[in-house]
Amino acid sequence: MPCLFCIRWYCRSVFNGFFWLKNHPLASGYEVVCCERCGFVYADTAVTQEDYDRFYASYSKYEDKKIGTGGGESSSDARRLDETAECIARILTGRDARILDIGCANGGLLLRLKKLGFQKLCGFDLPAGCIENTRKLGIDARFGSVTEHPQDAGTFDLIILSHVMEHLRDVRLAVRSVEKLLNDGGLIYIEVPDASEYASHVVAPFQDFNTEHINHFSIQGMQT
């Protein structure tokens, strides 16, 4: 089959994954394939991006501060968000940059950027709970996604996609859609799980092969 990213290059099957699901809106299984050219590994699933968007809007766990990530409630999540905010602060020398976090969850990263002096902050997400929680932090948050943007959103100097790309059905479409929101000379910050490190998680080595994580990136794949 042709690679979703390279379009015409051949993909080989890696394995078939099956999930024990009950009353779940996503597929109970899919074939994982790998592109022979670029190394992109993804789930060949019939579920559409619209299906995933509806899932995240209605069934998402991310607004739940006890089990969701992106708010910084756990020590590991807080450490990750601190490191990401500090990295972004080093990239942007001025504090007047307009920053958008797509898939902002409960606004943990935006809050840390705010504490570092950035004021022109905005978050997009699909669950109403995430939008409300981010707004409670005094940060602008709106209903939106990588491909669906509020009409009055404007453009940004930096767009953050932190642990978002692994959830997207069409990576090429996502990149094209995000570019429309960038100012001239703007930057996109992308952070994804490193597939080459999956095996180091000895407690749950297959935790990233699930109904939500459908793309798997390595350093080689990102460089391609």
C-alpha cells in the first residue's frame, strides 16, 4: 500500500493490533505499517479524522485532572511541561510573540509560558472541559483543532503541537492546515513520543500502540 506521507512509496505490514473494547466509538483493531522509504510507521485504520475529532470532543480523558496529561498535575507531566516551556523560551528571544498551543488540554504548557513572561497566548482544543479549565487560568482558549480553526483566530508567531501529531489521521493535511495560521517567519514546535524508546518502558512497552496513538515517529522519520 502507498505511504500516507510519501504517497507513492510502498509500506510493509509490521503487525496487527486488536483491542478489547466495549461501547467504544473507535476501531477495535488495525494494521500497523511502515514506509520502506521514510520510515513513517502508522496505523492503517478506516477511522476518519472526523471520527477522531468527535471522540476527543465527547469522550476525551484530557480534561480530567486525575488521569489526563497536559495540565501538569503529576510530577512527570509537570517536569515535561517545564522543559518544553523553557525550550520554547530559548527559541523566542522576545516575549511579545503570539503563541498558539493546539491540543492545549488543561493549559499547563500555556500557564508555564505565561509565568515566563509571554502574554499573547491562545489554546485550541475540542473538549469543552479543557477549554474551560484553560480559561480559568486567565488564558484565551477556543474550540478548534489542527484542521478546524476559529474564524477570528488570526495568525501566530509560534504554533505548538505537543503530543498531537501521533493522534492525527492525515499528517500532511495537518501541516498544511497549521501553516495557514503562521505569520511570515513563524515557527512550528512539534513534540512527539520517540518510537525508538518504546522498549525502554519495561512496565508497559506497548502502551503507545492503542486506539488513540496511530502515528509513530522516530528521529529518522522526523528528519525525512
